[in-house]
Amino acid sequence: MRQTTSSQKTPDSYAAGLAELEEILDYLRGSEVDLETLAEKVERAGQLIRFCRQRLDDISFKVNDVLDSVKATLDGDR
């Protein structure tokens, strides 16, 4: 994910990205949403969603790789 400003840097972790996304959602649910800020918040939310999705995909791949390796080892022991 590209870095646009210091406040829009790539999160350090999935948890950090999710926490920032939740802050944005809380802001958007508020009764006093600033129209001037709306597009910026929605754009940032999109960046965070893509980041979190990529982290989930990466972890899922790693977990499946480990499980496949364990299964192959167990199958070889038979």
C-alpha cells in the first residue's frame, strides 16, 4: 500500500489496521460527519480494508502451507 501522508502510513500490523478502520467507522457513524473529510475517510478505509485483506490472505497461505507439510509428514509415517 502506498504511503500518502504520515497519518496515512501503512499500519504496523493487522490489529493496528483494524483498530484504525474501527475509528473511521465510529467517526462515520457519528452525527456530525464533516462533508469535507468524508471522501478522505472513505479512501483511507478502503486502503485499510485492502491492507487487512492482504494480511489475512498472507496468513491463510502460510497456515495452509504448514498444515500441508504436517499432513505430508504424517502420511509419510504410515
